[in-house]
Amino acid sequence: MGTIDNHVFGLPFAIRDIDTLIINRELWQENDWNYDDILRVLKGTSDLQGVFLDVFGNDDAYHTLYLWIGQSLGDSSFVRDKQGFESESFRRILEAVKLNSHDRRVTDVFDCIKNKEYLGMQMKISDIMTFCIAYKRAGEEAKCIGVPAVNKSGNYLNELGGILVVNATSVEKKGVQELARYLFGEDVQMKVETADNMLSVRDDIPAKYVKSGEGPVIEINGRQENGSSYLDEYIEFLKSAIPANDLSEPLFEIVWEEAESYFGGDKSLDAVIDVIQKRIDLFQSEQ
């Protein structure tokens, strides 16, 4: 952990998982998308049964709104711009969520993506096996594109928990350097990659893991129809993942607390947006 240009940075020892959305590329062919792109897809596609499913197959207003804006909200123009939540874009998103969410649970979630019944399904990728199985079950046109984002990537990594912090005045800097070299060295990071529900922080480890023979899933579950593996897609996916903005979660909870009354028919859209903007303004002024 250290500072660069007065900003504090920390490097986690391992990654727990990566949050993403898996989609059918026949519905969206680009490599990323933003909030308004979802509106355009919904407008141009009449056969969808819903927008997003969470990891358990839930189709409801909360998860649809969260997967649409929640994880990237801290970096969005709604937060950065003055009166951002009073924009036409935010208004249209709330209207679309109310119209297209159904308070139900879907069991055949991968078929919903394969058959283009839903725009996207939430996935938590914790290892190469999860990634390969998801791609195979969701069909040849599957892609982990991530949630709509403002930073060109909607794939958000979750660290395993905790960062080793070294005081700047430490007299054991040499020992710290040796420990860092050990923790992030190939031997330890290979052990991280082979452990359950852990990902290495090094982008060169997955290929070494597979080629070492420790990754039989590539042979069992990870082949495309043409016989090639999903390794290249997996490494590209890992490299695209970024840390989430810590403010996104508390900001979204404010939005949901007020938006829920609109989805339930208790308040008008105008009234809800007005309160959301005021509460977000207050939250930001207290940070």
C-alpha cells in the first residue's frame, strides 16, 4: 500500500471473485455498454421477457435497477453532474425498470440468455471453471460484458479481504520487500489460483495454471464447439476487471430507498426523483 500523486493505492493479495453480466452477443455486439445503451436495446427488441437476472435468477425491480446502475453509480454522471438525477436519462431508466421487472424467479437462467429472453444475467466468476461452464451453458454467442459502466469496463473485482499495510517509518523495509516478492511470486500465486474461490492477482498465472496440467476443467468443461479452449477469453476478461467505487453501494441504497415507493405505486416519479436528488446532495456534502 502506498501513495502516487497523493492518492492512496493498495494491492490485494488475491481476488475473491469478479462481478459481471453475461449476455447474448446477438442482442448487443459491442464490447461495452452504458446506461442509455440498455434503453436503446429495450426499445429495439420486442421479444425480451425482462432486462436482468441476478445470480439466483431473480427478476425484480431491485436487482434490475442495481445491475443497471448500482455497481457503477459512484462514477456516473448522475452523481458527478449537478442535478444529475433530474436528467431525462435517469427518469427513463426508472420508467423502464418499472415496466420491465416482474417479481419472479427464473430457474433455467442460462437458457434465458441463450434464447435471448433476458438481456443479461449476473455472474460471479471465482475461477476458470465457473467461466468456462457459464460460456458453454449460455451458448456460442455468450459474452461476459459486465454491467453498464462509465469507465469502459463493467467487470468489477472483489478482493479476498484486507490489505497488508506497512508504516512509512518501518525499519524493516527490506523484510517487507522480501515478503511482497514472496506473496506475489509465481509459486504462491499458483497456489492462490488452484485454491477454491480465489483468483490470482497476476494476469500471467491463468495460462501457466492451465499449461501446468493443474487445470483439467479446460479439458472437461472448457472447450468450444470448434475444440479450442476459452482461455483467451478468460484472460481478456480478467484483464478488463477493475475495482468498484466504494461510494456506489451507499449511493445506490439511497436511490433504492426512494425509488421503491415509485415502483410500488405509492409516489409519483417526479416526487421520488426530487427526494433522491436532495438526499444525494446531502450525502455528498457530508463526505
